[in-house]
Amino acid sequence: MSPFSRFAVYFAEVARSGSLRKAAEQLHVSASAINRQILQAEESFGTPLFERLPEGLRMTTAGELLYDDVMRWQREFRVTRQRFDDIQGLKRGNVTAGLVQSLTKGSVADAIADIARQHQWLRLELTVDNSHRISQMIRQSEIDFGLILDPAGQSGLEVLAFAELEMGVVMAADHPLSTRPLLSLSELSHERHIVPGAALVVHERVDALYRKQGLAPENIIACNDIRLIRSLIAQGTGISVLSLLDVMTEVQENQLCFVPLRHSVMRPLTLALCTAPSRQLSRAAQMVIQRMTEVIEAMASVRPAGGP
């Protein structure tokens, strides 16, 4: 059975959806045709691949083993095709990458758009998710590379480039304190604080800072979405302690102001470009990684206006 056979496609879609009907709708074939392929395979293998339940189909242990192998075979086949392209010098390629939400706007997103414009032949598959999920995808060779936050302590990753972005106070551009070179939390006790939620990487740092300073502001706004936090700050709703990475574009466009913290002991946020150590990268992937490396190195030299 090849990784691109009709059965492999049918089987993988049923495994993902848990339903013959849903798989049929996704693949635009009849449910009976899919079921026939699965029944024939089960007879050939001599073992059931799915449990037939009232609510749908659930993979058996044999089905789970086969699904893992089909996914691996398909990934390896894509790599083989890329190698063929390299050998033949074809002007095409496929690059898969993952990135965190903070990078969907700004220099990284601009660079991706520029690459897409310059290389019309290039197929880009981009996944936006949290750092933990992207790290898993890198280790499992589901993507060529990923842009994640704070990779320290995560095994199975090779860091190709990184930038450390400091933590500070973010406020509206016209805020009375926006011209200050440095600020301390005690100077912000009268402000309404927008606190990053537990789902965000900066949450742990901010929470530790508040506890260390003994600050418990009233009427806080807790939010687990950086985009909404930026919007609330820009409208003068409050201030927030964030990483420069979270607001770099808005600061450069003078929509928000970033003021470093005085005597801050908070670790900077590390943005890292990572890949799997054993990953064999196509020329197309190497080209995109080189461009991303340049963007990250430029980020490392950015300093907020008004900062030290």
C-alpha cells in the first residue's frame, strides 16, 4: 500500500473525522465507496481497523498503528518529492512552517508575504498555534521549521536563530507617562491594569512580577488574547506589562508606547527559529529559513523609542 493510494486517503480522512459521512463530504465521494475500501483492507490485513459505534467509527489499536504509519509515509514522500525537485533543478517547492500568534502581524508576516510575491512557484503551508503545539510539530517532522517562544528546556529542537525581547509597560501613545524613559510598577498603582491570561507565554512572568512587588491592582481586565489587549490599550482602557514582541509593530507605527521597567528582574522573552536536528531541508525551506533568520536578527537590535 503506497502513502498516496486511494485507500490511504480514505482511511486517513475517516480516522480524522470518525465518520464515513463526514469523510465522504470532505473527499466528494460516496460513503459506500469509502466503506468498501476499508472493508477490503480489513479483510486483507485480517484485523479490524475501526470499531463501528452508534456515534461513528473509532480506530482500533491496529487502526491507530496504521494511521501513524500512513502519516509518516506521507511526510517522507513529501521529502522525497522535494529531493527529486532539487535533483532536477525544478523551480518549485513546498515549505511548511509554524508560528505563534504574535507574529501574524509585523516583520515576520511582511517577510512571508514578500517571499510569496517573489516566488510564485512556492507552496507555503503555515500553521498558527501556541509554542507547545508548534514544538511538537517540529519534533514529529510535520513542519520544516517553527517560530516559537522560550524554547529553553524543550528537547528535540535545534535553534537556528533567536532574539531576546525585553518586557515593559505598554500604554496608549498619548498617555501622560508615555515619554518616560523608565517606569516602575509602583508608579502605575493608580492605573487600570490589563493582565495577560494564563494561556499567554508572558503570563507567568507578569504574575511573578506582581507578586514580587506586592501589587494587587483593583478592577483589572484579564485577557488571553494579545490582539484584544493591544486594542484595549490603544483605546485608553488601561496599561499592560507585555513583551516588546507583542507590540513591536504598533510601537513602530506610534500607535502604542513601550516603556521599559526600572530595575526589572524579568527575563526577556526569547523568540527562536527552530527545526528538528535530523530534518533534511529542501532548498526552498533553506531559502525561507535564511530570510526568517535575517528578520529575527533585525528584531534583536530593535530598541523602543524612549528606552535606555
